[in-house]
Amino acid sequence: MNGGDRILGVLKWLVITLTVIVCAGPLVYAILLSLRPFASVAAAPLSLIPSAEEVTLEAYPRAMGEYGLGGFMLNSLQVALATVVLAVLFSVLGGYAAVRLDFFGRRSVNVLFLGVYMLPGIVLAVPLFVLLSRVGLTGTLIGLVLVYIAQTVPVALYMLRNYFIAVPASVEEAAMIDGCGRLALIRRVVLPMALPGIAATSLYVFMIAWNEYLFALLFLVHDRPRWTVALGISQLTEFSVPATVLMAGSIAVTIPVVAGFFLAQRLLISGLTAGAEKG
């Protein structure tokens, strides 16, 4: 190995180390901060490693109970799961139709869906608020689910289309020759083969619904018991809330997304790779 290769090797590891520190450093600091009592943090806020006597979990019950974050997480979980189920269901049917069925405007439908998704949320805020007000769904989680479905179906359909393209048409033709109907074909043949892509799309939709703030604020701001986790975290940023409670709440709300990622890790990796190959 010559001198140039050694310098490049050192630079590579230096860049990797700096990237890890920049990306993971704030998260590690937040976790350590949430494990310390507030008095200790106030006395030494820059202290990174708490002593064994200092470590406490008292900030987590306070964030979940006293500040209501547990109830907000339950609301968000209901909204996010309902959004995932309905959005993915509609997107599976729409994505399959866009790939396999012939209809007028088929070539432009994907651009249309992606264009709808790229519209800023603030542009749709007032029309959606007026529409849901007229049908009496403002201040309800059902109304919020409908808004999130409208937000996520375009991008979910666009993503799933790439995975359905990867399903060989010959396999579907063989199944139909054996007497398989269209819906049975989707359920028995297409869905199992596109499962990695469906898992990746489902997690992406879940993250959108879990983290969304604008529409949750618009529709639920006056009904605190129905707040989602995004609104709940925003209240923890008030000056009167201890920093340890804020950090504990921030860490707690990331657990469902991280858990979902690790549970579906293999499907996600293969699904994202397939989408990249066929996109």
C-alpha cells in the first residue's frame, strides 16, 4: 500500500467517524439527558455521562402521564394505522391498474399523482378545512385520517407502481389461464411477490401520518384529548417544561417508527432495492 492509499484510508475513516458523531451525537446526548434528574442537568448541562447514582427514568412517566404524551401517542397510533391500511389498500388497486390495465391517460396518470403529492400542504389546508367543516368532521380523528389518506395515496401509488412492474406478467397470465380472477390474482399472486415493496410503502406512509403537524394543528387544536403526538411534543417545548421531560418525550415518540423499521428490516431493504432497480 503506497502513501496515497494510506491517506485515502485515513480520510475515509475520518469522514465516517465525523458523520456518525454529527448524526448520532445529538440523539445520544438526548438519551443521556433524559436519564438524569433535572437538578443535575441544571447544575451541569454539558455533562455527558451520568453517574450510576444519577440515572433515573422519572422523566418518562412524567412525559407520558403528567403531560399526556401517552394518550397522544395512542391517538397517533390509531390515525397512522388506519391511514396505512386504507392508503395501501387503495394504492395497491390503483398501482396495479396503472401497470396492467389499459385505459385513457394511462401514461400521464403517474405524473398526475406525483404532481398532486408535490403540492404544498398549506395550499390544500383551507379547502380541506372548509370541506370537513361542512360534513362535521373537524375536530375528529376520522377527519384527520381522511386528510392523511388524500395526502399519502398519490406517493404510495407511485411507489407501488414500481414494485408491480417487477412482477412478471407471464406469472399472472399463467394464473389467469388456470382460472384465477383479477381480484384473486392480486391477492394470491401479485401481493406475495410485491410484499417487500408494500412493507416499504407502509412504513413510509406510517411515518408521514405519525409525524404530520400542520393538518393535526388545523383540525385538532381546540380539542386537546384528540391531539396527536406531533401536537403533544410541541407543548413540551414550552419554557416551563423541564429539559429532561422534553428529551424523554422526544425519545419516546420515535420508538414506534424505530420498532417498525427493525421488525420489517429485511422486507424493507429488499423492497427499496427492488424499487430502485425498477424505478
